[in-house]
Amino acid sequence: SVPESAESLTEVDVDVLVVDEIAEGVTVVPVTALVAVGDGTYTVQTVDATGATQFVAVEPGMFDDGVVEVSGIPAGTQVVVPA
């Protein structure tokens, strides 16, 4: 039998997405470091040892708690995070 509280939801469309993956050994950056490019891709602005910056294409993956998994830069790369 359906509980009374659920009966009132019989005509409601609901989409549920459950993610139960855990990413280990990945490179993450703050979500705010991602820069959207007009063609639908993303970059981050990296900083090298001399202080020079450049934009590098990255592929975002899973995200949580203000950080996003990225591929395209090695672990330890410094990135610019806008204030």
C-alpha cells in the first residue's frame, strides 16, 4: 500500500540522479578556477615558477564541495582563482 503522503505525488514528474562514485588519485581545482570558453570547453589559468600565466584546456569531471576533478594538467599545478 502507498502511504498517504506519497499518494498526493501521483502526477508529479521527478528526476533523481544518484551518484555513488568516489574518485581517487585525481587532480582537483576550485570550481571558480574553471574558465568557460565559447565553444563549450573549459580552461584554467596556470601559473609557472616565474609567475607567468597561461590558459590550459582541461576536461572537468566529478565535482563536490567547491572543487572539480580535471584532466589536462598535472597534480600540483598552481591555478589562478578569481577573487
